[in-house]
Amino acid sequence: MATTILGHNYIGGQRSGQGNVTLPSLAAAGGDVYPVAFVQATEQEVNAAVDAAVQAYPAYRALSAEVRAQFLDAIADEIDALGDDFIAEVSRETALPAARLQGERGRTSNQMRLFAKVLRRGDFYGARIDTALPARQPLPRPDIRQYKIGVGPVAVFGASNFPLAFSVAGGDTAAALAAGCPVVFKAHSGHLVTSERVADAIARAVKRSGVPAGVFNMVYGSVGGQLVKAPGIQAVGFTGSLPGGRALCDMAAARPQPIPVFAEMSSINPIILLPQALEQRGEQIARELIGSVVVGCGQLCTNPGLVLGVRSPAFTQFVAQLQAAMATQAPQTMLNRGGLDSYSSGVQRLRQIAGVEVLAAGGESATQAVPHLFKADASVLFGKDSPLEDEVFGPATVVVELDSRDQLLDFARNMHGQLTATLQAQPDDLHAHQDLIALLEQKAGRLLVNGYPTGVEVCDAMVHGGPYPATSDARGTSVGTLAIERFLRPICYQNYPDALLPQALQNANPLGILRLVDTEQTRAAISA
Amino acid sequence: MATTILGHNYIGGQRSGQGNVTLPSLAAAGGDVYPVAFVQATEQEVNAAVDAAVQAYPAYRALSAEVRAQFLDAIADEIDALGDDFIAEVSRETALPAARLQGERGRTSNQMRLFAKVLRRGDFYGARIDTALPARQPLPRPDIRQYKIGVGPVAVFGASNFPLAFSVAGGDTAAALAAGCPVVFKAHSGHLVTSERVADAIARAVKRSGVPAGVFNMVYGSVGGQLVKAPGIQAVGFTGSLPGGRALCDMAAARPQPIPVFAEMSSINPIILLPQALEQRGEQIARELIGSVVVGCGQLCTNPGLVLGVRSPAFTQFVAQLQAAMATQAPQTMLNRGGLDSYSSGVQRLRQIAGVEVLAAGGESATQAVPHLFKADASVLFGKDSPLEDEVFGPATVVVELDSRDQLLDFARNMHGQLTATLQAQPDDLHAHQDLIALLEQKAGRLLVNGYPTGVEVCDAMVHGGPYPATSDARGTSVGTLAIERFLRPICYQNYPDALLPQALQNANPLGILRLVDTEQTRAAISA
């Protein structure tokens, strides 16, 4: 299982490093440089990677769902087999602790296996059949059958903050490969050795499974724009910053053939404290909430960046409890120097807003991120350009005491799109705030009661999405099995001979899947 | 049922005509002007219409699916009740014959009823439930439940060529209203009296059903850009030209909050003749194909604009049969003067291409569209900028004799995205052209065997979509029940008390719908 790090791009099963620009792999703590440099893909290499994906698409999409499922399972096995040396390497590049990374490795392989299950379950086909009605008046109805196929090659951009679960073999890659779409992956510069080792694992799975070599390709360097503009690319998956994601969306929309971009970008994930919950569980919530703010050094898309409640003695006490809980936190090393700079300027920006004060900081450090608890006046929350709604990526949160329940509704009515919105609430609180919940539904992809948004479950029902700017398209999710839908499109066959239809649509229903046949959901075969 | 034509905009249940710019309703044949002029919406009126939709959205989306279904049924009843005077009026504005319009009226009300069925069937909810696993190690799984809600107010642009089925109460409006999205409709200037009468029908249904008045709004005039840019609008449905659709897409992508545009734009719908079908049914195909080219004066999105076969004696004979069939056609009145001008310049453009000749023209006329059959050299088909792939909207088609089967594959490999691709083929032809079919699948939304693309069935399995430039987003369809998906987004609830969940997600499954519960499709209730 020993892997030699080459630093070369992955193009259709071959390695290629023809460029002159190289990128270093830096240790997150200390900045030591890894001995091998990574060669940025040249324009020709990016095109070759896209071409490899384009070439692989017809053969790959023609494979049965079962064969694609076996391929995903093989990737999962290869990822599980990456050993402790691998975990140590990821930890060097990201400063994330081994226990977190072991968990994330399991999440990553489980994601692959979950999509394999989706492929075997067959609901992703969306099979719909309207049988012929030759005697219908005034016109006969032809036989019409619909299912879904992969849209074509997908460009995937790795996220820095989940070097395994949202990077090379992460959720977007899993969803695209499951959909039958070859992937061209742009490795994140923050974990290059990690990326190469995972790409090697996928390459081994490709060989073992006998799928076309071009189903997976990976390029290094600042080549994202070229990738999104490449005519062969048919969709984009991205997790990262709002400016970065928006730039890709704009490029994709300006192509001669526009393509969809699924960018997960920016969210402050408000936590709203309702009165009875505050009365009954304030201290516990304060402790748990600070835990959610600082976990993973706050480098989570669902990190709670805003905490709201209406003025009351219980809320005042809660803020003091938050303050005490934050004061016991310690600085943590961030994923990379750029992340620390960005966090520090975000903290600085908040400090400089009139009406914002620091309630607590967890220690001091020049090289690590210092957790921060801010308190802001309600006027700031409603201020021009909503300054509290700009994401500060790191272990910071802002608590705001509102004057009234009406202000809470005003906030919900005007807040930006969010990945999540959380209520800390007793049953009576919920009954008394149905109007608030209705507003939050319009603004968030996931609503939580008495939990914390960090820790995103990977399952059928998860939505990790939401209205702009949380994502670029609220109709998608990047976590959970519905993520496959982003990379599928419907196609229908009119008056096709049964034997030439895809198996999912044949009369006998050889896959045994649930289908919508003449307006009824059924697994029954159709009598010819 | 007598309707007085006011020419005023429909804003939240009120009529408003404050502007100074008016639009005439012209008779398609002759150009006579209707006595009432239609008042273009002012900037304030467009904003007011969007505001009315925004205000209606929370209440409308909160209605049960059954109540929304009753509303759609009521619209259907009101449309069916539009009498012969209505049909005569539409015919005056569009020159479409009464029989066609009576059929289209039925299609329009049936579309509404079909979406009502979808609402009652409940699969549009996409209900998914992962129940809590409190004992799971290392971490418990919370209860997570997902379903889909309407994205918010939708702007719909009426098509000229289906003044009923793809206009005011057409497919996009039906899909949006079914999804729980209020509509702001931009009336097409080609059938303004028709639009007002249908809007009145919807207004009556709104009153009868007790849904919020702002669920349906209609504006007159050149206000499309303002509508797409209005912050309250969350998605756009459009049927029309490629330049028009693309302009809306570009505007929507450039908004501070980009929104999806589902534009159905341009398709030449190739018909491919395979050898045995030519041998056995050439004459019949020629006759039927010309019928498909001239039906509705060729003003159909699925009109066959390109006919391809490989050189053979049978193909030569087929071309002669096409020629004979086209020569018997007569000029027809188009929907409006602009359409005739556009068709005439399209015909003129084709005439001027070297290697293109007119094989037959169905008569002569200065005021009507003359059906045309062109023949083009294969070199033109593969020429720079694919001149034969620019849609000529009207009763014209181009036949091309290819040198070889390989050329057929080359064409399929390089052709633009299409709504449809049709094979005229015997069983042995199909077996011998699997490679061709695989290529067509990548380029078209609907594949037909031994039929004609005109006459789009409205059903669950229909796909009226396809890769760009056929549409702006191949993942949607604008005909058939899957069209509702364009206007839905998923939302999930984590750890919500059962009683506060939407009915579709409650343990008892009070709606009795099929749900994905713990990875299994079931209608069973969940034991609490």
C-alpha cells in the first residue's frame, strides 16, 4: 500500500506533470514544506483531463448501476485501507486531529457505500412509464417511458475543511460517479499529499473494477476557471467561499453553453433561543453551543455564527454562561495560513463595528485561531449590508439580544439564505412560534430543534443546501443521497421496442425497481 | 360568462392600467386592430405584481396539496367553460383553426387536472425519513425528515405558438401553481385578448377556491427584463426564441441573487431514416413527415427541421416522394406578422447558402407562409457554424443525403442539443444502430421510433427538454408532470416534534403517500 508521491496530475489513468509552476504542501502547523512539489496542470493537461472524462462518459454511463455500485464499493474499501501513516499525513497538512480524521475517513467511505446502495435501490432512475393507448380518442397515445441519465463530465472542486469527506473522494465526487458522470477533480492546495493519496486509492479501484480509466481525473493548481469553461464539462460541484463560488457561477453562466454550478458557499447558521428553553436549559445550551462553535476550530460550513434571543433575565444569564464557556476555550491551529489570516481579519472587522464588543476570547496566539464570543446591538443586526451576516470562517460567534419577538420575526424575514436555522425550544415555545418557523423554512435548507447544526448526517433525508448565498441553487443538496439528482437529467423514449429500452424501463422490470406506471407507483411487470 | 376586455394588468386580484404605453391586439390574418388597447405595466405595476406574489406565497404554500389541487381543478373547469366565442377570439388573434384550438383548450384544462392528480398522489413531496438511532456508536443519529416546498414566486413568459397550452394557464403556470408558487405572468403580445380572457378564468377560480388573490398576476408589455430582475422572483419559466431565452438567462445569472431560468428555446428535431424503414415504408414516411412539417403552419417547438439518410436508391426515391408531398401543400397564415417576417428571412437565409436548393414550395403568397422543402449537401450540414442547425420557425424542412453511416454518426456526435431525435427504423435497423442511439441519447430529451415529434403527449413520462440550446437546463422538462420539479426545493427537519412536522412527514403518514423511510420505499406509518 506504500504510495510514492509524484506530484503529477491524473489524466485518464496516466500521470502527467509537464508544467513549470509547482505548488508546495505545507504543514498546517509550522509551515514546513513537503519534499515533493505538485506540478500545476498546463492548459493542455487540463484539456486532456476533460477529454479523458468526455471519452470515458459513453462507456461509463452505459455500465449497469450494479457495476457502478461495485466501483463505489471498491473506492470505499481502498479508502478504508489507507493506514495510520495516511491519517498522520492528512493531520500534518490540515492540523486536524487524528481522531477527527479517522472519523472523517469512515464518513467518506460510508458515503461511497451509501451511493452504491442508492444505485442498487434504483429510485435514482426516476422510472416513469405511460403505456400506449392505441384506441384513445381523438388521438392514440404512444408508449412513453422516462428515466434519468448522468449529465456528462462533472468538474469538482475540493473543500479545504473536509480533506476527505468533501475533497477528492468526497460527497460531490461520489454523487457524480454514482450518476454515471466522469469527474475532473481540482485538488485543493491545502492538502495536496492527501489528495494524491486518495486519488491513488481511486485509481486502484478503477483498475480493480474495470471501469474506463477516464472516469476519474485530478489536476493541481489554479486551473479552476479553465476547467469550468472547458466545453466538455457539463456541471460543477464546489464547496468554498462566496466570492470563489460566485465567480465560478458567473463563468459557467457566460459559457456559449451555460452549465449548472452547485456551489455551497456561505452561511452563518443562526441559533435562536426561545424563552422556555432558556429558562429550563440555558446553562446546558450555552456549554453545548460553544462546543459547536469551536469544534474543528470552527471551520465548518454549519458553524453557528449568530445567536439570537429576546431580552429577558434568562437571556442575560445565558449570555453570561456563554461568556464563561468561551473563556475556557484555547487557541487551535487552522487548516492553513490563509485560513488564519482570513479569520483574523474577520474578527478584526467585527471588533471595529460600533455596537459590537468582545465578550470573551479563548486565550491569545499569533499562530493559532483564538476563539471569540462577540455581543452586538440589535441595531447592528439590522444595519446596512447586514454586517453580522458575513461569514467569519473560524471559531467565532456573535450573540444579539433582541428587543422583542417582533424583532425576531423581522430578522427571519430579512435574513440571507442559510444552510441551517436552529431553534432551542420547549414544546410550548414551538407552538408559540409557528410564524417564526414558517419564515425560517423560506430561508434555510435544514431546520433543527434542540440540536446544533455542526455534524451533518449523511443519509437519504439530509439537506445540505439552501437559498443563496448559502448555495448557488437551493434545489440541490451536497450531502445525502439526494445529491445525485444534481447530476442527472431526464430522457424519454417514445414507441421504443422493449428489448432496446434500458433495463429500468423494460416491461418485465428486470431490476425489480419501483416505477410510476400509468400513474401508479408499482414494482409490477407490464404485460406486453 | 360575458367578459369585458379592459386591457388592464392583474395585480393581486385587482386590475390596474396606469401606464401610457399601449399594445394593440391584431388579427393574425389581415391585421385588424381590436377596439380595446392593452396597457403596458408601469415599473410600479410590475413591482406591485411581484409584491402581490411575494405576499401570497406564505399563505399559498401553507395550503394543503388537496386545496391546491381543488384550485387547479377549478381553473380547469373555468377554462373548459370558455365558449365558442372565446375560441373565435383566439382564432382571430392567432389564425389557428377552431378545431386545433378546441383540442388545445382540452389539453390546457387536462394539464391542470393532471397536476391536481400529482398533488393528490403526493410523490412530488419527495418525502424521505431517517428515524433517530439514539444508541448508534460513536454518535447517535438524530431524526431527519425531508420534503419539497415551492421555491417562491415564479415569472412565466407565455409562448406565442400555444396561446392556451403554453400561455396564461399553460404548462409552466400549472407546474408553478401546483408546486405552491405564485405566478407573475407576462402576457404574450400576440394574443392579448386571449390572455385576458384566460386570466379572467383563473381569477374566477381564485375567488371560488379561496386561495390568496396574489397567487396569479399578469402584466402586459415589454416588461420581461424588469420581471426577471425583481428580487421577489425566484425562478423563471420561458418558451420562445434562443436569443430571447438566453437574454433572460443572462439577466437571471447576473442578479445579486441568481435564480434558475427554465427556457425552452430552439430545436431542429432531426428525423433519421434508416435503410430498411426506407425500403419498406418510404412513401408512407414521406407523406406523414410532410404532414408533421406543416401542421400548425410549422409553428411547433418539435417541428422536424432536418431529415437525414444515407445515400441509396431508396433514399433517392424517398426524397422524390417528399418533394411530391410538399408540392401539394398550401400557404398558411402564421401567428403574427413578426412570425412571418422571421420565417421569410429564415427561408431566404437557407436559399442563399451554397449547396442548398429548394426542392419544393407549397404555393406562393406574400401574406402567408409558404411551406418549403430544401435539399442540402452533406458539406453544408458539417459546415462552419452548422447553418442547418439554426431553427427556422415555420413550415420548412431540409433533407440531407449523407455519404455513409459514419457521417450519420459524425452528425449525431456533433449536433446541438435537441428536444427530440426521431428514428424511422425497422427492428433490424435499430439493432444495427445502437451506436447512433447512444449518441442521440446524449443530445436529446426525447427519442422516438417510427413516430413524429410534433404532438407532445402530456403525461408523467414526457420529457420536453434537452441539452442547450434546446433548453437552458437539460435537467428540466416543460411538458409533463416532472415539470413541477423545476419549482421545488428540498428542506429538512432535524429532531422536530411529530405534531409540528408537515403532514407528509408525520409518523402516522396521514396523507397515505409513498415515502423513503430508513432506506425503504413504504406507505407504512412509523411507530413513534
